[in-house]
Amino acid sequence: MPVKIVIAGGFGVGKTTAVSAISEITPLTTEATMTSVSVDVDATDGVPDKTTTTVALDFGCITLDDALKLYLFGTPGQDRFGFMWRDLTNGALGALVIVDARRLDECYPAVDYFEQIGLPFVVAVNLFHGELTYDLNNIRWALAMSHDIPLITFDARVRSSVRNALLSVLSCTKERARRHREKIQVVYR
Amino acid sequence: MTRDGPAGPDPAPGLVRSFLTRPTSEPAEERDDPDVAILRPYLLTSGRVVPVDDTLEIEAQVVTSELGMAAYPRLTFEHRDIVVTCMTPMSVAEVGARLGYHVGVARILVADLAAAGHLIVRRPEFRPAYNMDLLERVIRGLEAIQ
């Protein structure tokens, strides 16, 4: 039985490193197509232009027990969202948004998208040199991130650290599932 | 096969491989003909962009059926390659990655082979993110990793 978690973030933040650190298979790559709608509307017919890009989809897999496989799909490092993102996020347990403390703004598109579609996510600052050079509170302020979005640090090269980051994502997923169950119970009372 | 989009540069060259790599089981003369190489996966899918089941998830699990194993000698090209590769269970995405297909093409070919009974497809659970038992199992499995 397959489940998946999406690993998002801009170029070079450590998505493939994180997947490699924990995947039991060497991360694989397949081509995918992303279709995005251009912001420029064609003047002659009022129809927005569509751009099709072929991107690489990197992914790994962990066997969790004799019947359960967890796939980690890295998002193509584009900030244009297209139909491939829907396929990646549909049915996902949650997302890990990896961010480089020196390039915080690159995570905005992913954070906005996951908030919009209601997918549980955690923002994880990748500690490149094993130390946090920025204060987490400053990062939270810079990202205009509300306090109910979990913000953690981790080291994408270390398996146990990546595991803990994934466990944070699952704890958000569990919390949302619990709240959802409570809402249903209220309806039936 | 990438174009600059309106909002930024293409991804780094290392991330995007050449669009098609060749399956290894075809005759040498076809392998060398670049026009045939580019056309084939689309010929096999009859130019359709919507697969037999267009909701087939990329993480759906695929394995060769007994019928598929028996039919293998009569299959050709991509159908044969997939039936051989899927003797080990794997996801649709892995079929694409291991055989060098675009994931959209992998979905179509897998769906066609499943419809023909050569592959067994196991789809993901319905709404796994709201299934508490499943979430607990995932958490326990992750906690067990050193």
C-alpha cells in the first residue's frame, strides 16, 4: 500500500539530499510535464497563454512495514504551479517545505499553495553547516508565518534528522485528522 | 525540450534529461532512427493524452499478473519492457523512471496493460490523510528508522 509526502522548496535547498538520506532506493527521476498559465493574456483573443515545461521529478521510497511504502516526491523547483502539482499533492499525507535561511522567499509559492489547498505542511530550515545562522523567530517574522505553522530546523544530510522532520509533518496531519473527526461528531450529535 | 517560461529560467541542465531514452530490447535499426525513437510511445498510446483511467495515481502500485507473464513472449516494445520490469512490484512513477518514460506516458501504458489484464494495479487508500489507523502505522514505521 502506498502513501506519499511531498518535499517542496526552491532550487538547491536540499530536497534531493533529504530524500537521498532516508530513501532505501537511490532516488529516481522521471520526466513530467508542468503546464502553467502565463500572466500575459493574449491581446487578440483574451485567452491566457499556456506554457508547457518538461521537468524532472525526483523521488525516493521507504518501506515502513511489510505492506506499507512511503514515497517522497520532490517538487520540480519551479515557482510556476501547474497540473503536475495537483497530481503530486492529491492524496498526499502532507508536505515538507525545505528552506535555505539565506533565501527565505523561495518557499513562499509552496507555502501559499499548500495553505490554499489545505495540505498539512511544516517549514524546515536546512542547516547547511550544522548551525543556525539566523534566529527562528526572525525567520518566522520574515516569512510572515503565523504561529500555528510549524517551523523547524533540520540537517538534510542526516537520516535521523530527515526522519524527525517527516514525523513533524505527520503530527500536523494527525492533528488535522483529529479535528476533522471531532467536527463530524459534532454534526451527528 | 524545455522553453524559458515567462517568469524565469529553465531548471539547471542536470535536472532535465533528454526527453526519451531507448528501451534496450528493440532491433538495432529502429534504435538508431531518431524519428521512430521520438514517435513510438505516442504511437502506442494512439495519440491519446487521456489514459484509460486518467486518475491513475503516480504512487499506485503495479505488478505483473500471471496472464502478463504468460503473454510476455507475444508482447512488444514498451508493453514487453513494462511487463518484465513489473515482475517486481513498483509504483507508476518508478516504471517511468526505470524505463526512461515521461510519467504521463507511463500512466497511459500501465493503464492500458492493466485493462488488458497483464498488470495488477493497487491504488492508494481513499483519503489516507484522514485515516487515523494508517497515520499511526506510518508514524510507527518512521519512528523505527535509525
